[in-house]
Amino acid sequence: MSVGEPVLTIVVPCYNEEQVLHETTRELTRIMKELVEKNKIDQNSSILFVDDGSKDSTWRILEENHEINPYVQGIKLSRNFGHQGALIAGLETSQNYSDCVVSIDADLQDDVNAILEFIDKYHEGYDIVYGVRDKRDTDTPFKRNTALAFYKIMSNLGVNLVPNHADFRLISKRALSEFVKYQEENLFIRGIVPLLGFKQTKVYYNRKERFAGESKYPLKKMLSFALDGITSFSVVPIKLVTAFGFFLVLFGMGIAGYSLIEKLLEHTISGWTSLMISIWIVGGMQLIAIGIIGEYVGKIFKETKHRPRYTIEKNTLEQSNKNTIKEYI
């Protein structure tokens, strides 16, 4: 922790967020001004928006806000690297000039006022502060139940996750320095952060409806994200496939013994039904097993390439912009 007030950076991944960007900037600027006025953070703190290859006017809006608002900084990625890639780009970019970093999505569903409590916890000596949803009333029953099932599965697999926590958190400079040492391409941030150790706590808040626009996490992306999380942190699925394989072998031996006895007793056996069921069940399980193993092999294939997790095309941090802030709220 630095001497005096800490320098705070709020990292905001953005993808096609033109409808919410002005309001998000206003709300986060309000929080920054309040914290500066209360001497909770340094006046050189900033809001770092990460444009994840947006196809709308997100970057143009960020540049305009950067010109009139000294808190606003931005980096533009060369293409869409995904939410986690954009978040990592923001965290790694801000680590050298920040004492603590808060990450939050641009859609204003996470309560920006919780950041005030994040900073209080930071001053109390906490290195990591999780923003945890107090309830999931804004979710559909399907999304709520599948999310809870995901946390339960991950817990059973031995992965230490914080339930009802997404990517709304504060992380100190020293914790962030350890985080960036994890260089795997398939980086599951929600699983890595608890592994860092350090002093951790939670701040509870009520999540709101999205301010405008559409969710960037439809069902397909949610399922892909869950699969990445499971396969990035545990080999239990492969072990389960192996165990189930042994079970099928034992089951097959039982069927073989039964068939032999029936033949010796000269009982009439049609055989068609049991044969077809066996073929389809065993065939299906083989495909599932190959798919699970292939998922792990695919991750190994990606990791061996050592490709960069993101590429920055433009960066307002290369410019100096600390003019007097205009009346923005």
C-alpha cells in the first residue's frame, strides 16, 4: 500500500456498450469524485475502459469522454478477445500505476455504490474484496438454478469459488502482482483469485436490471464459460469417465455371464433389444468420453502455442490528460 491515499483504477470491459456508456461513465465518475473528496483515494485515480473489439461507437464515445473527463482512460483491443481477455488486459495494464484495482461490468447491473465499501475494506487491510450478490431476484428461474448448480458442481470438484460472485471485485497491488504470474491462456479468473491467498472479504449488494442494451452472455456463452471453468481447474471429469468405463466393463461381464447361462439352458433369447440398447448406450458413452478427453487435449494444444491473450490497438494512457474536470453529473 502506498503512502497517503491509494491510486485506484476501475477496470470496465466493454463490448458494444454505446447505449450504456454515458450513464456508466457518469455513475463511476460520481463514485470517484466522492472518494477523492473524502480523501479515500488519490486524485490521480482513473476509470479504465477496455473496448473489446466493439463494432458500434463504443470507442468513439470513450475518446470523447476522455477529452472532457480526466478520470476516463481507455484501451482498444485489436479484435474481440472475449470478456475474460478484456478484463485481463485491463488488469495487467493498470498494475504498474495502481495501488488497487476494481473490476466491474459496463451494464450497471452491479451496484457502483458498493465500490465505496470496497475501498473501506481496502483501508482496513484487505487485499481482495468480493462483490457478492445478496439475492438473484433479477435472474430467470432457469438462470438462477443453473448458476447455483454450477457453483455446487465446482465445489464438489474441489474448486474454491465464491458463490454468487462474478467479476465485481477489488484486488490490491500485491495480489494483482501475483495474479499476473498465472500465464495460462485458459485463465479462469474466478477460480484463480481465491487461490492467491492474502486477506479476503466480501461485500454484499443487490444486483439491478441491465440499464440498457442486451446481455453479452447468452445461454451458449454461459455454458461455454462453465465448461471452461470446470476443465481449467479439475481433471475429475476424466476420472469419472475412467470410473464409468470400469463400471461398463463389469456390467458387460455380467451380461456375458447371463447370456452364457441362458444359452446353456437352451432358453429362447431374441437378443435384439439388449444388443441395440448396449450398442447405443456404450456408443454414446464412448463419444462423450472422447469429447471430454478432447476438451483437455484442445486446451493443451492452445497452451503450447503461447499466443498472446490480447492485443492492444490504441491506448489513451499514452497521452497526458489531466485537465480540470468539467461538471459531469
